[in-house]
Amino acid sequence: MAGSLPFILPMRGIARSITLTVLPALLLLVVLLSAGIGAMGIQPGQVLAILGDQVGLHLPWSYDDGQAGVLLAIRLPRICLGILIGGGLAASGAAMQGLFRNPLADPGLIGVSSGGALGAISVLVLGGTFSASLPSLLGIYLVPAAAFIGSLIVTVMVYRLASARGQGSVATMLLTGIAINAMAGAITGVLTFVATDAQLRSITFWSLGSLGGGTWEAVAASAPFILLPLLLFPRYAAALNALTLGEETAGHVGIDVDRTKRALVVLTSLAVGSSVAVAGVIGFIPLVAPHLLRMLIGPDHRFLLGGSALLGAILLLGADLIARTLVAPAELPIGIVTAGIGAPFFLWLLMHERGGQVL
Amino acid sequence: MTLHGESITVAIGSKKILDDVSITIGAGEVVAVIGPNGAGKSTLLKVLCGDFPPTQGYVRMNSHPLTSFPLAERARRRAVLPQHSLLSFAFTALEVTLMGRTPHAHGGFRPTDYEIAGAALAEADASHLESRTYTTLSGGERQRVHLARVLAQIWDAPASEGSYLLLDEPLTGLDLSHQHHSLAVARRFAARGTGVLTILHDLNLAAQYADRIVVLWQGRTAACGPPTDVLRPDLIQDVFGLSTTVLPHPELDCPLVVAGISAVAMRTGS
């Protein structure tokens, strides 16, 4: 029943320091790679020079205007979006797993992402004329808001159902997820009949996920709703640690359990819903990133939340790099890449990690 | 300085789980609650620690209503060891113990918190488990780590302000020597001024370690007092339906309960 590699335990402190130093460096590396690789190659030095010139800092690498244009208008917003979404999803996954007291809680598996997608699609298909009549600034926030509400409803529902039958029962949680994913699939199916061709394409985009919509506008639309949870999660680190002992025990060590639960449900729904609104359903990042980190640095949320955000950003940018270079000049939906890598990982988890004890 | 429950009644629908039970845990005192399964022992403990409000009656800590203390304030004065603890994450035993310091930490643990966690692990005879992962520990070892956690929680509570330790069947899964060890720890905390309430099943352990015994039966207080007054064959017969002989303990100043002939007959089915 070894939950993690026992021999790293005496060195948990050291592993933690190393991991939390290496992750930012890795993120920088993936950012430079993502910025440089594509139809138009840009050397790392050139990337730095273009960025430097933006803030009036002249670096000794020369580049042409085309490269600057591609970097600033296309690749950079996509990278920013990738960092936001990867970080937001992975940190939300870590928080959700602590809240559900279960290392298998994943917004994709339990239906929270589908709920968000359903909210977004509904607004898009049914509310097209409505949103067009709104001022543009309000208009760009309408889809994220609908996605947030969709995610929130599902999170509350799953939490109620799962905790009604014993503390965070995994079976109930995953079964609820199956039901909600099926329901979301059915409703999406119905909507495809009333959707126009353009709407159909974006429905496909929502169900498989993509950073292809990575414009500065998308970054602006999602940044506040993802940054807010990312900044607030650390406040709940101690509470999440205590919650892993069960709700009553958390109360006994002085945690306001109800307030913590409400805050975490809203914050994770906000991050997941906003991610879904701009990039569709991207699975497995919220499951895989916190899991890998727990093996390296242990389950302490004081380090896990921030570390997961960094690792999630790295993984998503990496997956996006694969998604847009593997079949270039065409592009794979990123959900296919994360599922392609994440699903086998999930199966491996079920079979090995806890000796079949998870269910 | 007392933790006091007055006329506690808990009803679920028309069924009374607890019926007009009053209990006081004074500073420096070990009170054992005994009684058959379903007598309402755990419910009483949950009411006393504020997990759920009684249908009637009230709980006061140090003469103030329990609910008037903010949660963290409450947690700095009283620690609760639950009957079962859930934990499916691979924290180390030290990290679990540190969670007991949560109400004292403001934005991070101080070196003192680590020292206290270490000392609490030693007190619970679990120092050697410090860097083991909780999920790899045996049932008894887990129970000792949780004991260390609740000890760490009220470790430095000033005696003058009244601190309390509520233990719900703290001996579950412990071997014989650790059963005595855990109750001796409770006695040491009482000697420093902590009020201890512990739910026990072993009448002899209750006789040996408790200052007073409260017997719960069908949601009511059947008896309450020093072990010698409470542990009488007729009461044990009434409450537990078991025939016993009660002798003076050969070495200690407390009664010794021995199951009688009819109990043995019941066991062998003859």
C-alpha cells in the first residue's frame, strides 16, 4: 500500500526544495520553446530581444518584424493563456482533491468541466442574439460567466451526493461524473441540431479543447477569474491539510469547515469554468500534475498548490506544443493530447498506485 | 475551570439518543464514560465538543457558552480524538502531528510548533514513526499518531485558562502496554491541569485511571461517581446484563471487575 516511493521520504524536505526550484526553470524553458517553435522559427535569443525591445531594453540579437509580429500577436497570448489555464486547472485539481479528501477527484472526471462547457455552449447557441446586443466588454464575459455557473452547479451537486454517502465516497463521485458527462453530452447533442455551421465548429472545439483561441482578448477575458483563485488558494492550504483528516476533525482543530468548503467550491468552479470558456474541456492536467507532485514533495498543500500550478502550466504548454507541431500545418485539439497521455496514466494509477484500494 | 454539559437532551425524530444528561469535567480530572453500545457515549462527546447542538440543554466551557468561543479559540483549549480518523493522503506522522498546531499557526508553523510536535510524538511513544508515511502505518500506530496530534494541540495551553482533552475510545487497536501508556499520558495531562474525558469499554482500565466514572445507559446517566462507588455487580448486571464479581485490586486502590460464572457460561454457550 505504498502511496509514494518510500525511499524519498527522509529527503522530502530536500526533494521539495529541488522541485520548487526546478519547476520555474522548466516553465521558462517550455515558454522559450513554445515561443520559438512553429511555422516561423524564432531563436530563444531573438525571443528575449523582441520582449526586451517592448520594455526598452536592447539585447544583442537581431530579428525581423515578421518574427516580432508572430511572437507578440500569436504565440505570446497563446503562451499566456496556456500558463493561466494549465496553472488554474492543476491548482484547482489539487484543491478539489483535498476538498473531496480523494486523490482521484478531477474536474473532468467528475463532470465539472462538462458543466462549464454546457453553460458556455448554451449561451453560445441559444443566447447569440442576446449577447450581441450587450456592450462588447460585457459580451466577452458572458461565456465565462455561463461556464462558471455550469461548473458551480455541478461541483455543488457532486459534493452533496458524494458526502451524503460517507465522507467523499469515490464510487459515488465518479458515478456522478459519468452521469453528468452523459447528460452534458446529450444536451450538447440536442444543441448541435439547432446550431449553425459556425456554432457547430465551436461546439467541437469546446468538447475537445484547444488553445487555438489564444488571443489577447481571451487572455483578458479569463485572467481575472483564474488569477483570483490562484492567489486565494494558498490561504486555504492549512485548512485543506486539516480537511484531509475529515470534516469533523478539521473543525476540531479550529477550521471553519463550511466557510472553507464554500470558498473552495466557488474558487475551483471559477477557475475551471473560465478555463473551459476560453479553451474548452482539457482533461487530465488537474489529475496528473498534483499526483506527480505528491510523489515528489508529499501532500502538504502549502507546497502542493503552488507547485501544481507551475507543473500544470508546464504540462499544458508542452501538450500544446505537441498539439500544434505533430500534424503541422494542421492542429490537433489539445484535449486529444492530454487524454492520450493522461488516460494511460490514470489507468496505471488505478492498477498500481494503491493496490486497487482507491475504490 | 470546567467543561460542563447541563441537562443535555438529543432527539432525532421521536427517539431520544440522550435524555437529560448532565456532566462536568473539572480541571485536573480524568472522567471515564462507560456504557453498552448505543448508550449515547459518542453523542455526548460530540455535543460537548460542539459538533452538534443539543435539542435541549447547553454546554459551557470555563463558565461561558461553548458557542461564544470562536472556532480557533475553542481549538486552542480543547482537543478531540475521534473514534475513527480518515486520511488517505501520504502525510508523514510528523506532518499529521503538526496539523494539531493549526489553531496556533498564523500563516505558517514556527520552530516552537515543530518542537511541540516532536515532544508530543515522544509522549505518545511514536517518535520512531516520525518520518513514516501515515498510509503505511498499522491501526494502532495510526491511533498513537493521532493521540500525538491532539496532545500537540493543547500542549502549551496555560493551565489557568482551562484546557480539555476529549477522547472517543482512544484505545481502539492499541496493544495492552500502549493502552496503559495512553491512559497514563491522559493522567499526566490531568496532573498539569487539563480536564480529560475519555470513553472506555474496559471497566478495569476505567477503574484504574479515572477519578470519576459516568455510566450511560439508554441515553440516561445510570450512575456517576468514583470507581469504587460506581462499579458494583448489581449496576453492571443492570446496565451490561453481565454477571460479575468485583474484588479490591490486589495492588492498587481501585476495584477489579471479574466476569462471573454465568458470563463464562454465556460465552461458551453451555
